[in-house]
Amino acid sequence: MPATQRALDLAVVAARAAADRKAEEIIALDVSEQLVLTDVFLIASASNERQVTAISDAIEEAMHKAGSKLVRREGRTEARWILLDFGEVVAHVQHSEDRVYYALERLWKDCPVVELPADLHGAPADDAEQDAPQA
């Protein structure tokens, strides 16, 4: 059974919060077919520990405002890989070096990618307008 609409909506909330803090390579994976405990993994990275913390704080705040309760948080002390478990969505905020090393996308490569709004991938809004057919 694919991820619930609520999980997909929350993944976008978390992704937008991460993007607002300049997270890099934001991706969401529908892991609902592989895991019983959650529907979506959100993965984002940052170039330093301070930014990893800032991104995770922003995600926590946005998810709280969206009505999602934090179940568990791990990795805040080292701030190299912070895991935020909201039940339906688990956010992984990783230092760029750790993201390459652990390669979660490769580990979960059989899981479908959740479509996120284009502005969260770092594509300028102007590009989307240029790609649209002209009337």
C-alpha cells in the first residue's frame, strides 16, 4: 500500500522547511512497501554541522505547526546525521560527507521517489515558466 496522503503532505512540509534553511539534495522516498513503521523518508544534506542542526530545527518547528508530533530524535549532539521520527515521516538531515558515505538513496533504491514541488529541488521558478508552452 503506498504512502498515505497525510504522509505525502507532511513530507512536503518538512521538505519546504529544509529548503528554507538552504538544505541540499532534498529527496523523499515512499518506503511504505518496505517498512511497517513509516511511510516516507525525507533526506536532506548540509555542508556543516551547524546547518544540519538549523535544518533539523526548522523541520521540527514546521512539522509541529502542521500537527505532527516528534516521536524520536537522534544525532543532535554530533549534528552529522540527525534523524527526526514523526511516525508517518522520518527525516534524515545529514552532513554532505556522511550522505555520500551512507548513500541512503542507494540503500532504498527500490522505493519510489515522492514528487516534491519543483522549487524544493533548487530549480529557479523562472525555469519552470520558460518550460511551459507559450500561448
